[in-house]
Amino acid sequence: MRIDIITVEPELIRSPFENSMMKRAIEKKLAEVHFHNLREYGLGNYRQVDDYQFGGGAGMVLMIQPIAKCIEKLQLERQYDEIIYMTPDAKTLNQATANSLSLKKNIIILTGHYKGVDQRVRDKYITKEISIGDYVLTGGELAAAVLCDAVIRLIPGVLGDETSALTDSFQDNLLSPPVYTRPSEYDNMKVPDILLSGNFPKIEEWRADKAYERTKKIRPDLLDES
């Protein structure tokens, strides 16, 4: 998978890709991530990328010309499955979306900034818009990193255990059951006997019951969607 990220703050987003799981995915050549500084496509001597919004109001807007130049240059080099815009006024990222995107080959992610991008960018180039929650960040860089993490970890070979991602919360519209590790007893708190029994069918049944109980208590809305 190749991911091209367009941003006005490339240094802000590099760190997550230089550590942990995403670093290993890149080193294994299971994922490529490229950063494109929008200012390199800016207008005039000052590389302008934003301007005041028509109609007045506070906040600057990213202009269409630099974004168009960057996207079109990338499109000349390869075909993209999705061009994604990270914005709070979009459908919220969920596990189903991450699963779907993990099957793509080439993706562009455009990160917003200031008051966002000229609407014509969204109309002409964007194929999918994604939010990571009902709140506003300074820019879309951190949101793009969240999306990439959620997607890249699903690529076969990235995680040490191929089945690990399949048992994550939300994969089946349920939260994950409680998990335990050694010691089996700490401060008078014991691991449930069933997990120590070696009876794996019963263990899976226990986990399914606990997943349902947790979901019903904490996120009953997920049960309505299933």
C-alpha cells in the first residue's frame, strides 16, 4: 500500500511513522508513506497556500490551486483508489472503513488547516471524507496519522499475530472482552478460573459473553447497528 499525505505541516506528522508498528510496516515494505508539503505548490514568491474567505468571516481557507497542482501531479504518476479529506464535518471513522481502506493499493490523504479547504477541492477531487470525532483540531495532520495507524495495522504481515486485528473491538460491532496476564492473582484480585482452565471452546464462549456484556453497558448503540 502507498499513502501520499498532503499537508502544510509535514514535520508535525512524521513522528508517528518513525516509531513502533508503522515504522516496522514501512521497513518491511508493506506500506509506503510519502509526505508532500503543500507550500511547495504555493503561489508566487511567498508560496501562498491560503487566502481570506469570500463573504467575510474569521479564518483563512486553503486555496484550490496549490492542492490541485499537487493532486494532479500525483495522479500523473499512478492511479489512486481514494482521495481522502480529513475534516470534522464528515462521517466518523469506524472499523469497517479502516478494514475497507486496508485493501486499497494507493491512497491520497489531504489534511485540512485553518478553516478548511475551498469547497471546489472537495467537489472536484475528493472521493471520501473522514472525521475522527466530533471536535475540531488545529489541522488534519494528527487525524491523518490516526487513520493511517488504523489502516496500516490491518495489512497482512504488519502485526506479529495475524489473528490479532480480527479480535479487536468493533470488528464485529462488539467491544473486546476483558484481558489478563500474569500473575494469576494480585492484591486479592484473581484471574477468572475459566481463562486458566485450558478449555478453549469454553474460554471463547466466556469471551463472547463478556464482550456482549461490556458492549451493552458501555456502547449499546453498537448493538443497534448489528
